[in-house]
Amino acid sequence: MAKEIKSDEQLRKEYHTWLRLERGYSSNTIEGYEMDLDKLRAYAAEHGLDYVYLEFEKLQECIYALCKELRSEATQARLLAGIHSWYRFLLYKDYIEQDPSELLEGPKKSKHLPTVLSLDEINRMMAAIDLSSNEGHRNRAMMEMLYGSGLRVSELVGLQLSKIYLDEHYMLIEGKGSKQRLVPLSPVAEEWFGYWMQERSTWPLKPESKDIAFVNRYGRPMTRAMVFTIVRRLCAEAGITKTVSPHTLRHSFATHLLQNGADLRIIQQLLGHEDLATTEIYTHLDVADLRKAVLECHPANKS
């Protein structure tokens, strides 16, 4: 028999705690799932429905209507994942006796090859950093860690000084789902990080920033939006016309490692991918690489 629900507010708080503690999701994932739930709740209320006790047919109608408002397949898939999570929680906590989302099917995400910068473009981007500015050494150190260690932007802005072991040449990174991994520091990244640490010691720091590696001019932790803006500006100044984000540097890190002979499973570990299939997208090669392989390796072309 299903448990009685005390109040909607209490239920939402319990859901938040379940996502954070029992599922181990990051704050960004939790925020996304709760936004998805708000959409379902608003739509159900508008049509006189209870978003807790929706039956499959009504839930399917809701999802169809909500997905029509979302342009990208990725956003639609994320919405569906959030709805699945909500009903799994209700079932797990015995608030419902059957999961109405179990048979829902969403759009399959198309696999697009990631945008990757060439080594020349990376060098031009690094050269575009104005080292005479107050933020120059900080920006160079951040770019070197994004490209040289393959960090996610959320991992970069949350990086703690106490988790950087310069003598051992590695960092302890907390990735998605609070999973930790060791990531090596390249000599170039170490050099620029050292310059930034000298500069950082002269900056005013807020109490919450004492152990944060990268801060803004006001001594507060950097945000993902700030890093995104810096990357876009550097690309524009370097004459790079590709659509680039901080994640592009992570893609470039993995692709360049693979092209230079690194094992795919090592790249998987460095990136913090749980599934090797996620890493396999980096096995793509451009047409020039394919043609070069045929010309150099096929016996018919060796006469």
C-alpha cells in the first residue's frame, strides 16, 4: 500500500535529498532535474492533473506536449531523464505502487562528432592571452589545465589548492557524481600555474575562496560562464571561427592524445568516463587521415 504524502513541499525536499545523497548527483544535475519536474508540475496543474499520480497515458500526453516546446533532442532526452528520476524516487519511497514512466520512450540523441581544435589553433589561442593584464597568468594557467589535463569546466572552477600536488605532478579531481580521479599535471601547466600562484598571492581573497585555485578580480571563485566568455574571446582574437566552448579544449585533449598513440582506456580514465563507449567518440578521423592511411598502407598504392 502506498504511503501518504504529507505535503508537496516536504516531498520536493525529500526528492532533493534523495538525488544528492542516495544518487550522488552533482548540483548541476539536481538543478536540471528539478527544473524538469517544475515543467511537469506546471503542465499537470494547468490541465487539472496531479503530477504525482499520473497514469501512463496522461504522462505520455504531458511529455509529448513538453517536448514539442524543446528544440534540441538532447534537451528533450534530459527532460525525460528527469521525469524518469522523479517516478523512480516515488516508487522507491513507496509513494506510488507502479512507475508510469517505465514504458516512456524519448528521442534518441544523434551522435555528433565533437568540435576539435588543431594544435596550431590551440597555440594561436594561447598566444592571444595578454600576459601583461591582471588576469593574464590566471587565464593561461586555466587554458593549460583545460587542454593539458582535459578538465571539465565545472571541475576547473571547483578545483581546490589542497587537491593539487605539485611535487607529485597530479591533481585529485572530483567529477560527475562526486567521483574522484587522479589527473596528471603537464610541465607546461605546472609552470603557468606557478606564475598564477605568485600573482594570486597579491589578490584580495574572500573567505570562501581561500582554497579555490582560480578566482576573479574580486577574490571570488570563478564561474563557468566567466570561463566560457574567456574562451570565446580568445578564439575570436586568435581568428578561430569554429563554435568553441571550454569543453572543446577537453575534446581536443582527448583527440590529440589518441592521434599520438595513447590507449583508449587510459584516455577514458583521464576523462573520468564511466563507460568506454563514451570515450570511443574520439576515435573519429577526418577524411584526410583516412585517405592518408589508404595511400600509405594499402599494397595497391605501394608500387
